[in-house]
Amino acid sequence: MRLSEHTQGRPYAKHASRIFTLLCGGATWLCVFILLLLLWNVFSFGWNSLSWDFINSYPSRFAEKAGIKSALVGSLYLIALTALFSVPIGVGTAIYLEEYAPASRWRTLVQINIANLAGVPSIVYGILGLGLFVRAMQLNRSLIAGALTLTLVVLPIVILAAQESLRAVPGSIRQASYALGATRWQTVWQQLLPAALPGIMTGVILALSRALGEAAPLVAIGAATYVRFLPENIFKDEFSALPLQIFNWTDQPQKGFHEVAAAGIVVLLAVLIGMNAMAVILRYRFSKNKRW
């Protein structure tokens, strides 16, 4: 049915639709303009402080000598450990809920709680990590405590992304696999997971990108903001991270620290953009192998 037939008797409907479209477009471009303005402000303010010495130096009480090495390495350790914990648990949970768990009230309750946990503020997970990992399990302010806390933050997102990817696989693939005599595990391992891998990988990398920028959970567990060494023991050594180091610099009154904080934001953005680009590349590469 044409738009003119829908708008008969409503002479202002077409004009209202155009106005609404212009308003939505204007709001979108306004957000893009503000984002570009913020990025230009950060880059112009911190570009002069960005150098290899800045990346390869430890924090200092003097802005001109301050670097981001310990925070950058701490963030990379955190993301690696968070991925090590969250990916197997999250994907395994999604496989169980989608392929093995029978339809029941218990499954519905678990699914609702996972969806609700994905929207819980990260500071709540930080408080939970402080009570459970730092104090109850006596892990103190170590890398492993920080990684487990960030795992709590991203785990619901990984589970939901993996579930949606598994649901997107056509049911005919399951039926054909069972018709050829494959077991349920063989169907999941050899048919469903390869088909759902692009979506799972994208969801995992985007979840880890969120974890990389989280500061509130790390502040809650008492992570250090000034560390002049690289962590060697993940169970004992204290650590810092890029968001914490940037937060510490912005809290200083000297203008020089604000400039190095802007340079730290540029480094954090570069790592985030790299992770998101990796997600796009992996999704494109694995999607080419699909035949349905």
C-alpha cells in the first residue's frame, strides 16, 4: 500500500513524517559533531605528549617524565586473563542453555537473570569482587582479582552474544546433522560452533573492549593508581590499568598531567579501535566460509 493511501484523511501526516525524519537526522549529526569535537580536543591537547618515551616509561611525580608503561601492560594482562575466564564459561553456558537445557521454569529464570545482569552497573560488580575475591578468597589487590571482577562484568554479555549467534544458525543444519547419525555433541562441535563463530567472536571482542575501559570495578577492589613496576606474579603483585592511570592524572592540579592524561586517552582509544577492527576482520573472514 502506498504512503498516499495511508495518509488519506490526515493531511499533515506526510509533513509530520518529514519533520520527524529531519529531527532524527539532526540529532544523529549533532551527536557525531559533539563526538568529533571531543576527539579533536583530546588529540590536540595530548598530541605533544604522545611519544615512544611516554609509552615506554613508568609513571612519575613529574608530568614531563610520566609514562604509561605499567598501566598499558597491566591492561593487556587484565584483558588476556578476562578472556581466559569469560570465553569458555560464557560460550559453554550459552551452549548448555540453547542445546541441552530442557524448557522449564528454571531455564526461564536463569535466562531472565542473565539478561538483567547484563544491565547492572559495573560498580556493583566491583563491590562484589571486593567482598568475594579480595577479602573472602584472600587474593588481595592482585591481577587475578581484577581479572575475575572484570569477568563478572562481561560474562552476561558474552553469554547473550553466544546465544544469539547459536539461534541464528538455521535449524536445517541441526536436522541434517542428526539425520546423518551425528550425536548432539558432534553436531554442536562440528556444525553449530563453526557456523556461529563470527557472531561469538564479535560479541567477545566487544565485551572485552568494554572491560578495557572500565575503571569503577578496579577502583572498588582497590587497584593501584601509581605503579612503577611490571607485575610478575598474577596472584600477588599489585597492578594498574589505563583507565585508572588516566583518572589519577586528571585528578592532579598541574596542567602537564592533564596533557599526559589526554595522551593516555589517545593510547586507550588506539587499543579499543584495534580490538574493534579485529572484530570486524574476524567476522568478515569467518563469514566467508558460510554456505547457507
